[in-house]
Amino acid sequence: MKRVSTAVLVCSLSVLLNAHQPRLVMGVDQVAVTNPEMSQAFYGELIGEPCSYTVTSTVDFRLYVELLVPVTTNPDGRFSVRITNQQMGTECAVLDGDTGIWKPFFEHFAGDRYKRGPHYTAQVPAGAYRVEVYNAHNVGKYVLVVGEREAFSFAEIRRVLKLIPTLKSSFFHLPPAHFLFSIIGATYIILLLLVTVLIFFLFTRFFQGAYKRCQKRRFMFLVLGIVFLLLGLATWHWFIVLWACWYLLVALF
């Protein structure tokens, strides 16, 4: 099963190459950011106070900062950013969200809609930089993007697939099954289905006796398939989705 999981993750890598690495930071007002050139999306919410991000690097790097707001939960939200060099105590830039134009933006990999606000990019010396997100009342959901270089490791892909149900429900107020209609979600399901079909083919070929016994319990497998499918779409756990596909194949074929 570990090989199956790895195979699915390897194939999923190709569709994740142009996506941000998501970070859920709701409920906090201090966030440490490492690997600042790596594209990371911080899903946060102001609850009465600004949120301060400390971006650190031991080498000179390209600092990229961008603001977005989720259309489903905060379409009229407007946020600003103040960027400060902490060593020098100097202000690098202020992104004024109240005067800038927020344009519609559809992130097709996860299937989410945003309003895209101001952004900042500059080559900066090594050190620590404070990126403060705020607005007039310091309330509302927002997304802060840091970095432009997009890459995913196997561990990161696993983490993303586990995080997505939480993001869909708590940040976007959408059912986790909504992920199915995105490129990543659809690819994930198709890959798991293909793996299950291969296992099913081998099972029917080499374990015909066990397969015939399963055929006598088709209704039970159909019920199990539906239950596991609903549970799998709610949790997006690959093992549960795999079993759902298996039960349904046994029941229908």
C-alpha cells in the first residue's frame, strides 16, 4: 500500500508544480517564514490585531509578496502590507489595499476564486524582514503569498492533501468534496481509480474463487462503496478512497 501511495503522489506532482504551498495560520498574529523564495500561501484571518510575518534568509534573495482575499468568505475585504527591514529599522514598502485595484483571480489547481490585490517584488540583502498585514478594523480572511519559486516534495504533497479538507471547510466555507472539481482533486481520484482497476484485474485473474464469493454479496459491497466514497470525499484520505473504488468495482462488475 505504501508503494501505491507513493505512485499516486509521484503522478500528482506534475499538476502541483505551478501551485503555492499552502499554510493555514488562522488564529495567530506572529508567523515565521523560512525559504522565502519558495512560493507559499498563508491562509490567515485578522481578529482585531494585525498579523506579523518574519521573513528570514541567510543569503540575498528575491522578496515577493502578494495579497489575495477569498471570494466565498470575504469578497469585499481589503488589506494592506507594510514591509520593514528589521536590522536596519527601515521601511521597504507599503502596499495600500484601499487604493489598489483588486482583480478577480481563479486558482484552477485547487478550484478556488479570489480577488487579487497589490504585490511587491525586489532583490533584497540577507536578513530578517517584517511583513505586517492589516486593515482599518483588522478583521477578515486573507491570503498572503510569499515567494515565486514553485516546487513540491513528496512530504509536501502528502501535507497538502491532508490540509485541503480543512482549508475548504474552515477558510472557504465549502464542502471538502468541492475539491473534486479542481485539477488536483480530479487527478487524484482518477489516479486512485486506475490503481484500483489494476488491483481488481489482478484479483479477478488470480483469485477467481474469492472473487466469485464476493459476487454473492454485491449489495453489501455497494453499500460499503457508497459509505466509503462519502467518507473519502469528506476526508480526502487516499486509503479510504481506494477502498471505496474497490468496493464499487466488486459490486458493479
